[in-house]
Amino acid sequence: MVLQELGGKISSALQQMTNATTVNQKVFDKCLNDIARALLQNDVQVEIVGDLQSNIKRIVNLDGRAEGHNKRKIIQQAVFSELCKMLDPGKPSFTPKKNEPSVVMFVGLQGSGKTTTCTKYAHYYQNKGWKPALVCADTFRAGAFDQLKQNATKANIPFYGSHTESDPVNVAVEGVETFKRENRNLIIIDTSGRHVQEKALFEEMLQLREATKPDLVIFVMDSSIGQAAFKQAQAFKQSVDVGAVIVTKMDGHAKGGGALSAVAATKSPVIFIGTGEHINEFEDFNVKPFVSRLLGIRDLSGFINQVKEVVQVDEQELMQKLLEQNFTMRIMYELFQKILEGSFNQVLSMLMPKEHENESQVKIRRYLTMMDSMTNEELGSTDLKLMKESRIMRIARGAGRQVSEVFEMFQEYKRLTISVSKMKKMVNTRHTDEFTS
Ligand code: GDP
């Protein structure tokens, strides 16, 4: 799979940083340099790598971080989010509607997989209940119409083209009008790709766009073209307003980093990827799951999605513990510390019952002192029944408190255990909804 090697190198750089005894500037710099080298070796454009590096540095801001912050996590998340940013222009693409005809024009160089992808795209929407139709506006390449006709016939999709008409604009306009009359709600125009970025190609694209007024122009890009991808994508973007990108041949063995650069150059979202020659080898593209897969992270994107609106980067580790681990006294200790720092209040108000919000700071400090007198084993346990009376008295004495106050803390722990398990259920339900809706 394209980009597998790149993904492997980035995760190995992150792993080395995670395994280091302490994360200092030297370890961080090495990690960043390894990531940058991996990107460059995989044909990602040098400016993009530079931007990515300086953005990660700015987010991580190692010098400005107080001790105790989980630097490993902060670095991992900064790398993750910057890779996502590189692929995500932050604006959604136009999606065809069923109740009115949409015109979608495909552009890209010859051999990029344009004709194949037009049919895949039509087939994808046909399966979802649209009534697509294909128009061959490539009058330049002999055999272009026959290829489209053959693909369309196999997929049972109506097509339009001409062996005699030499003006692509005439063919496109006639094709669009014909299919509008026939109430087709998704009309796809395949355009000429030619060999190189010649002026005539771009002029023709502009004329076609002018005449057919497409709702969306899709740029089809071959993932194996390496460094050249960036300039190509930029040229297409500059001459015709590319609204979305489809990257093809993602099943190949090419490096694929050029494709990432090109996506950044078009500032348009990737909507699908082609993963083979067959009509069904076509996948929806979503940035976060893709980057997660690339880095071998399975659940991070889902997790970040859940909590990103309310949790600061340095709070996410605790949040993850709350969601994924058994709620121990030690986790309650960390939670109380965060509450005292004032940094967990938003999460708390979202997830915990109201009464805990008002837990007084004095009480929380008292609980922390008592927990300081507990052993590691006691803090790691979830079963209060294991606490012997003699230990409870020792804890109270060690903290200079009454035994009744230790019991009060245990009550608090029980209440929080219930709240946290409710919260887990809530998040899991939302998680399932997110994937099934
Ligand atoms: P066009 O000149 O841009 O219209 O490109 P074509 O659609 O003719 O495709 C060129 C070649 O790439 C053909 O052999 C296709 O079968 C192949 N192709 C297109 N998309 C993919 C893909 O996602 N994976 C693979 N392996 N081959 C593809």
C-alpha cells in the first residue's frame, strides 16, 4: 500500500521518542528530524515539511511547558493533528443532491486514472440511489469515447459522446442537456488529459467549465507521480477551480508522499481514493481515520473526536484513562489534582453530576493528603472491601485526619465510580452513533 513505508517511519520516530527516558529538546528535535526526513524521502514537498515542523514546534513549545506535562502525548498529538491539517483544507466538498441535477467535471493528466475514476464515481452514487450519467468530452485522444462507453456499459450507466464531433465543448453541452432532459441527477463529464501541462489543455478546461457550469470540479491525481505532483496540482488549481481531489492507484507500491503535497497545494479535500482497477476498488476518504491508519493508531481519532471540543491537549491523557481504564483511587487522585489546577472544569461539568462541581477545594486537598498516606497497591485497587480497619486508622493518622473523614473520602470515591461508569456509557453510545449514523 502506498504510504505504508512513510507511516512506518513516522510511527517509529514517535516510538523512539516515547521510549526515551526523558523527553528533552534533544529527543524532540531528533523525533522531528526523523519525521521530516521520512516525509522528504517520500516526496513530500520541502516547504510543506518545513511548515509542518515549525507548527509542531510551536504547538509543543517544550521550553514553555511546566514539568509534569505529558510531553510524549503532546508531541504525538501535535504530529497527528499537523498531518491531518496537511490533508484537510478545513472546508467540505460539494456533495451532489438527489432533487436537482448536479454537474461534476473531472480533470487531470492523461493516465492519471480519470476515465476509470469517472465510472467508479458514477457507480458509487448509483449504488446510493442517484441516477448518474457519463459524458465523454475528450475528443483529443482516439479511443477515449470507446473506453468510457465500455466502462459505462459494464456498469449499466447511460453515456454520451461522439466519434465525429471534434469540439469538446459542443459534446459536453449536448451531453449535459440531453441528460438533464432525461432527469439524470448526476452528470459526470470526463475531459481530456493529454500528455503534459500544455496551454491548450487548460484553455479547453476553462471553456468546458464556462459552457457547462459544473457544481464541482474534481482533480484526479495518480499517487505514484512523486515530486511532480505538487506543481501539477497547483497548475490545475490555478486554472480551474478544483473543488475536490481523488487520489488514484493507492494500491500501488509508489512512495505516495507527492500526493500528500499535492493535496495541500490544491487546498481542496480528498473525497475518494482509488485502490485498484476494478470499479468497486474505490473508497471514501476521511482524514483522521486515514492518518490514524497511516501511523498505526487505532482509536486515537475516535477519541480525539469525542473530546476535542472540551479537552485541552494536556488533559487528554487523563481523559483517556477515565474512559478506558478501571477507575482507581490513583485516577481519582489525578482528577482531583487537575480540578485544583482549574484545568479539568469543562470536562467535569460536561461529564460529572452537578454536585461534584461544587466539591470544595478544601475537601479535595484533604482527600489528596489522605491518599498520600495510602500505599501504591491501595491506590491502584478498585475494591474498597480490601481496606483493613488497621490500614484505615493508619491513613487517618498519617494525614492528621479523623477515621470518619477517610470513610467520607471512600464515599466520594464510590460516587465518582458511578459517575465515571455513566460517562463511559454515554461516550460509548455516542461513539457507536458516530460510526453508524
Ligand atoms: P486517464 O487517461 O486519466 O483517463 O486514465 P485511465 O482511466 O485510462 O487509467 C489509466 C490506467 O490506470 C488504467 O490501466 C487503469 O486501469 C489504471 N487505474 C486507474 N485507477 C487505478 C487505481 O486506483 N489503481 C490501479 N492499480 N490502477 C488504476
